[in-house]
Amino acid sequence: MDDRIMTIREMCEAYDVTPRTLRFYEAKELIFPIRDGQKRLFTKRDRARLKLILRGKRFGFSLEEIRQLLDLYHMGDQQLTQLSRTHEVGLERLHAMEQQRDELNEAIDDLKDQLKWAEKVIASLKQTNKAAE
């Protein structure tokens, strides 16, 4: 995208979000659209921030973590602080996601075992009921 200003409708279409989502991020001071009466106009900076917000949410970052990371952009060190902290938070999130995956895989295996057991019991009971008839 270029440096042009986008309306809320254009932002919604470009990033597959709702106007309510954009207003929510504005209220949380994550994006800062230009206000022209009732209109919200979004700059290149807003678009970049929205992309990072959406990516962070997809990775499971909290809005507060995303805010803190976005606020590190203007540290004057060519984003070294921002990138370093983002890397740290990303590693923490990756570890948590892997742990959740492992726990979910274990639960899936346990459920499969229980379902196999139930199938055997059901089959046995059906046999018993047929024999009793």
C-alpha cells in the first residue's frame, strides 16, 4: 500500500476487520486515526500498526503485550529494543503454545482410548443382550 489515507471502510476491507474492531483498537490507544468530524482516516503508520496488532493477536499476545511492543518503536536504536523484546515475548509464547499442544495431544490420546473402551463395552453389551433374547 502507498502513503494514501484510508477510510474506515477501506481499512475493514483491506484487513478483514470490522469498524467496531478498529474503534476498539483506537479506544485502547493502539492505533491513532486522524479524526475529521465523525470520520476516521488511517495513515500508513496506522496500517503498519494494525498489521502488527493482528499478527500479535494471531500468535496469542495480549493487547497489553502488543501495546508495549508497539511503544518501543521510537526508542531511537533502529528498533533494536523493539525487535529484541518482540523476540523474547515470541519465544515465551512459542513455548506456551508448544506446551498447550502437548497437553492437547495427550488429552486427545486419552479420549481416543476412552472411546475405544466404550466401543468394546457397547459391543459386549449388545452381544449379551442378543444372547439373552
